[in-house]
Amino acid sequence: MYAITCLTPGGPEHLVWAEVPTPEPAPGEIRIKVTAAGVNRADVLQRTGHYPPPPGVSDIIGLEVSGVVEKLGAGVTTHQVGDEVVALLGGGGYAEYVVCPAGQAVPPPPGVDLVSAAAVMEVAATVVSNMDMVGLKAGDVFLAHGGSGGIGSFAIQYGKALGCTVATTAGSPEKLAYCKSLGADIAIDYHDEWWDALRVATNDYGADVILDLLGAGYLEPNIDALAPDGRLVIIGMQKGTKGELNIAKMLGKRASVWATSIRQRPVAQKVAIAAATATRVWPLIADGRIKLAPETRFPLADARLAHEQLTSGENIGKIILVA
């Protein structure tokens, strides 16, 4: 088969379309003929050497795909050859074929074409699992950074579906307008002092839950923006990995900081997350409460162009690689 390889960390030019061995499904796994693969910020981190796959997982980039079950490993009874699926992966998605534990693949959302479905699983699973972890609930003020991206655009709508007051940040009038169109109650330009703007907009309350993709560079203002008993969930490192944490501020607010990654979780947890995502999110897509993000599509062999688009700062929504 052919896949996107990245033999040494570096820029998008290090992504090369090359022939590699076709993977064989182990017991309990399935092999998927890939229709499309979603592109995520974590893929950029892996390409640059900052987010390696877990032990035993393919070093090919790619955390979510859609496709058709092409081969069953021993003992698999939950799928049949020919089934359409979307899969939550530890890696391997930028390829013509990928293997994964059978439980990490579920039917695509009803009514969503298989290419578009490739861009749903990773963002939905990330938001749902993390918001379950910190107990996001109706009535909370929920701040999702990067509202115009894949994670942010889903998080805005998911928070509204739960009955939250949703705030978000974005970097241009066009992106802020897009966030408002998704239902964001508060949309703030991150070039400004957004933490102060959030407190003003919430009558000096702040956010009960903050979902952050930026990491160290936003640690201090995120703590400032938390409400009493607030929870900060860090899922990305775009602005660094090391920051200073003001324990006194956290004690004063009874605040907590969580840092999580689906990729490093045991298979049993990933299987449970995939099942919960399909059970709870697919109906929200079906009834229109969650709309799919705008898409930019590239051929799978042109992953370099897709990464350039993602890191340009101009992208809105999700990028998809089509096999």
C-alpha cells in the first residue's frame, strides 16, 4: 500500500507519499480500506517530533479515518467485511489501509457521507470524553478556545446542546462571526486581553470550564479566567509545554487543572469513548443541533498541502485527506 511517511521530524515537506507494508489485523482488530482521513493539530505535533505514537502503534500520522472494513482479525464478531465505519486511532490514518481494535470503529453518523464522516470522530471523542471527565453541565459557563477550528466549532455546539453559556476565542472578525453563527454567546478576539473581556461579559464571574488547546502560553490567563471551582482542561501544546502555575490563585478559586490525551489511553478506554461518542453525538448531528464544520479537502498524497493549510492561520473548520 501507499501511505504518508515522515522519516525525520520537520516541516510539511517531510511528509512523503511512499510505498509501505500493508498492515495485517491482529486478533481483535479489523483492517479498514481508508476512504478519508481527518487532519488534526496533533498530526502537526507528531510531524515536528513532539507527539510520538504509543508503543506498538504505527508511526504513520493520522488519528481518525472513515472507510470500509476490508479484513477481520481472529475473534472479531462485531463487524463484517463491507461495513462502513469511522475509527478512532492511535496512529496510522494517513494511509490506504489501517488496522485498529474493532471496538474503536463504529458506524458513521446517519446521513453523513463517508468522506465528511472522517472529520467527526476525533473532535467529538475529544470534547465528549473531556467534558464528561470534568462534569460540564447545563448552566455552566464554558469557554472553548479556538472556536473556528475543528475542536472549537464542535465544542461550541456541544456546549449549547448541554445548555451551557458558551464563550470562545478566535483571531479575526470573520472567524468570530462564524463562532457566533454556531451559537457562541460570547466571542472574543484573542489578540485582545480576552480574559478580562470574558470576566466583563460574565459580570466578573468567569468560566466554570475552559477547554484549552494552547498549553503553557495560556496557562496564567486561563487561571485568571476561571470561576470559583473552575476546571481547566488542557488538550494541546501549541504555545508551549512549560509554564508557571500560581498555586495561590488556584487555592483562592478551588480551581483544578487537567491535562489529557485520548491517544495514550488504554484500548478499553478508547473503545468506551468511541461507543459513547456514537451514542450521544450522532443523534445531535442527525437532528441538526450539531452541524458539521466547513471542510477543505486534499488528496491523501498531498498531505503536505493540508498541513500548510492547517498551520497558515487561515483555516476555518476541518481539513480532510481523501484517499
